Amino acid sequence: MAKIAGLRVITAALLVLAAACAAPEQQTAAPGASPASTTVPPPDPAAVGANELGMVPILMYHQLSRSPAGDYDQTPEKFRAELERLLRENYRPITVSRFTSGAIDLPAGTHPVVLTFDDSTTSQVSFTTEGAPAPDTALAILEEFHAAHPEFVSTATFFVNNEPFANDQRALPWLTAHGYEIGSHTATHANLGRLDGTGVQREFVQNLRAIAAAVPNQPVRTMALPLGISPNDRTLASAGNWDGTPYTFDAVLLVGAEPAPSPFGALDPTAIPRIRSGRTPVPFDSGYWLDQLAEHPDQRYTCDGDPARISFPRNLSAELTARWSPRSAPY
Ligand SMILES: [Zn+2]
């Protein structure tokens, strides 16, 4: 308990520090130093409670609606409130592929969070006639939130089906041009457990071909299982081949129901858990897990501010996966 209490004090101090800084990446700059300088060393990992073997919440969203129909749906107001909470608690968004590859380049003392959207609906992405994100869509809310809080980068991963976002041809190019990631969610939102191997591979290849037609030269590296259901041959969720076109995914995302382990630790990229965010509180939803991580900050991923180094308390050393040991920085 003493350890947790101590970390709480550090976390509170960090929040004050972050609030006092217009740009968190300038936290370590000495007075008079160039704000753009990249030579300023990041702070002592122990001083910021760095733990890059901690857990990361990957939040899962579906429809945004003023009158939500399903438990997975969310109102625009609740989505805004969740972004406010994430910012207040010092989270910063990254994409799924940045998370799984360990390319987590965030300011010291912040925590990564991954925002994911399934099913490519128009409540997530649609546009005005002028081509701007339409009001109250998830995309517009993310962009407005970033404009109000520049330190909270507007990024997310959208897992799309074919003819995404009501087949609006502007959608995928706009998303990739603005730093969002496109992931696969199969061509037809198939229940992969009911298809044979050929059917599973056809679902992925047809989806990847449709995405590539809309946004060439944007390789799709990540996939979310429709309904959270794996194919009977689970290897086909990560790699396969249909009609002469091979595919491989670096990350396979599930539906439930807990924070993800660190990519430098126990993460299994073929079965990455996500946390649902819905209209009302349900067991193990985003409200529950954000509370848990706030109460146990020693278990949460906290950045050291140096992407070249993986910092963590020395007593966690056994959790580091061997292939990451060249970057290991226990303290
Ligand atoms: Zn889905």
C-alpha cells in the first residue's frame, strides 16, 4: 500500500505539472531553452513513475447516437465526456499498430490509450457538403477535442467493412491523410466461426482489396474479429491467402474485456483484449477499468518520454520479453 500511495502523490504532481505546461513535450525544457530542441534529455524515469511494462486500455466504440439502440452504442455527449476524462487522467491516444509495434512516442508521465471503432458506420465518419467531418460524428468530436487540447492528438483505428461509412469515397482517404489508421473488419462483417477456411480468407482478401482501392500504399496491419469470433483455424486470423493474394496481420483484436498487456511484456498480438464503452455502466466497461487503473497506477503503462528506452521498476524485469532486452532500462 505504501508503494501505491507514494505513486499516487507522484501522479498527482505530474498532473499539476502537465496542466501548467501548454505542450507536454516541453515539460523538460529548461527556461530559455529552445522549445523545439530535441536534445533535452527526458526526465529520470523514477521521477515520473515510468512503467513501460504496465497495462494499456484499448477502448472499443460502435455507434454514436443521440438515442442509442444497443448496449455497445454511445451518445456523443458520453463520448466527449470520456475524452475529457482520458485527458484529465493524462492519457494520450495512439493507433493499434503503434501500440503493437512498441512505437509509443509520448511525453514522459503520460499513459497510452488506444481508441478503436468497429463497423464503419456514418455515426463515426461522415462529412458535410463542404467536406468537413459532420457534427456529432466520432471523427468531428475527436478533431474538435484536439483543436481545443492540442496535446491530445486526434488519432484512432477504424476497423472497416466493405463499402465503409455508407460507401462515402471521401472517408478512407480523409482518415489516412489525417493520421488515423484503417484496420480490417472483414468484407461483410462475417461470423468467421461459421465459414470454412476458404471463406475466411476470402473475407479478409476482399476487404483488403477494397481498402487498397480507396487508399493505395496504406498497408493494413491490424484486424478486429467481427463479434469477437475467431475462425475455427485460428491461424487464418493472422495470415492466409485467397485468389492469389496473401495477407498477414500484426494484430488481432478481440471484443472483451480488460486492459491489454504491454507490447514489451505479456501481449499476445493474436488475441488483444479491448474494453467496451457503452451508454450505461456494465461490468468491466471503460468506466470500471479506468477507475481500476487510476486506483493502481503502478499497474498502468506510464511513458518515460524516450522511445528508444523501455523503462520500468527493476522488480518487474522478469516480465520483459527477451527480444526487447536491448532497449531495457530498469531502474
Ligand atoms: Zn463489428
